[in-house]
Amino acid sequence: YASPEVERGEEVTWASDIFSLGAIFFQLWHNSHFKPHCVVPTSSSCMDLLLRRMLQCNPSLRPSAQACLADPFFAEASLSIAKREGLLAPLQARLQMARLGITEARRA
């Protein structure tokens, strides 16, 4: 899916990719075809809130890839996967080390 700025012949940037990814997520999440320039979702679910940001017509209003990954939707999904795969304790230990400024090399 091409972002509005790409359709206008403007430069392709990371924000264009965020729009395209948002269009794909929209289609998967809502099980319906994404129509460019359509009204974006209005529900208050975490995913729809993220989709509204990703599908902004103005590229400067779209979140970065890092901001998308830090979004509550992905944070919750990551936590769920970590629990299921038995990775929660090591992940929490690494986060604690990062908070304290301890690197793997310093720990050894």
C-alpha cells in the first residue's frame, strides 16, 4: 500500500513504510480490505489507536518504528509471548541490568 505522499510523487521515507505497514495491519486486524484515504478506525482498542497514528495522512504525525514497538499493543503482545515461551524471567533480569547500567561484559 502506497502512502499518500508516495502517491503524490514525493520522497519515500520511513514514515511511508509506517503507513504501508499500518494498512497491512488494518487489513489483518479488521479482516477487511484497506481503502486508502478511508476513515480510520474509531474504536478505542489499543490496536485501533495505533492504526490511527500509523495511517495519518501527514507523514510527520506518524509514529517512528520504535514508537510503534513501544506502543501498549506491542508491549502487551511481547509480554504475552515472553510468558508463553518461558522468557519472562531472563527478560526482566536484562531490563533490571539495563536500568542499573550493567552490561553483559561488566557482569562477567
